[in-house]
Amino acid sequence: MSLDAGRCEDGHLSCPPHPRCPTCGEPQTETVELSDEPATVVTWTTSHATPPGVREPNTLAIVEFDSYDVRLLGQVTGEDIAVGDRVEPVYAEALREPDAGIREPASQSWDGYRFSPL
């Protein structure tokens, strides 16, 4: 699984990619791979009341990628995080327990990326 952002001809990025740029409405014609890119924590929070199947506590961070003007919200691999920390995306096979929700486990993909301190 890749961590992709879409880019339009004007250079705007959005993650996940969209058929049209959310900023200017032009088609997104390029894909940028972010899974090997470092990022910086902009802000973070820890949730102690999580949905079924999501680890508790669950630390989340908004990160800004160093090489690209794009921000993402995602889980952090641990609880010890601070604004300004450098992180990298790390693939996780299961971001939550598939059997804990009300949906059929086969109806969704449960993998994705978390952010781990560098």
C-alpha cells in the first residue's frame, strides 16, 4: 500500500488524491509518493475514549511533510510526541481491530500508515 498525494498542474497537493484539485478545481494529473518522506508534528492530541476496535489511548498528530506542502492527520506509534518532532510514515497492517466494529471485516481495508518518531 502506498501513501499517495495528488498534484494538479498548478502544483497544489491533496492527500488522498482527488479527481479534481480541492484548491483550484483543475484535474490532478500527478501522484506523489509520501511513504518515504519525513514530516514534522504541527499539533497532536491523545484520545482516551476511542471507537470500538481502536487502541486506547490513541495518540493522533497532524504532520506537515518536509518536501511537500501537504498535511495529514494520523495515529502516532507511541504516546510520547511533541510539537516540532520529526516523524516518518510507517505502514501498519491493521489500524484497528476489524472484528470490533459493526461492519463486516471484509467490507473495508484496515491497513494504513501511522507516524513514528525519527
